[in-house]
Amino acid sequence: MVEQTIDYRSYLLRLWRVKEGDRDVWRASLQDPQSGERISFATVEALFAYLQEQLEKAQHKGSDVEAGVRIQPGPTPGE
């Protein structure tokens, strides 16, 4: 079986604020719309670290050119 390079990620992002003592703290979760898997994060920094890790993993698996895939850019926001 040939491993496919996936150069697209989609998540449902949820953010909410909670009180911790006398300060507000942001919590986050990501849900994969395909599998339904949900990952929760105690801090926004942990969310960003996870996303950075996922991008680095995808970068190491190969590029579009190596996989023979040509991606058409979509419209830019505001178009």
C-alpha cells in the first residue's frame, strides 16, 4: 500500500474562557471532522505547540512535488 501525503488539515476549533482563581484562562479543543476525534488543551500555547508539531510531521513526510500532487490555490479571504 502506498502512503499518501496529506497536505491539508481541517479541524473544528473551540475556544472558551474559564476562571482560575482571580484570572481568566483560555481553554481550547480541536475536533477532526472526519473521525470525530477531539483533543483538549489546557492552554492556547499547548494548542499552538500541537499544531506546530502536526505541521512539522507533515513537512517531514514529503512535499507536494514528491507526492506528484498539484494543489490549486483557493480564493484568498475577502475575494
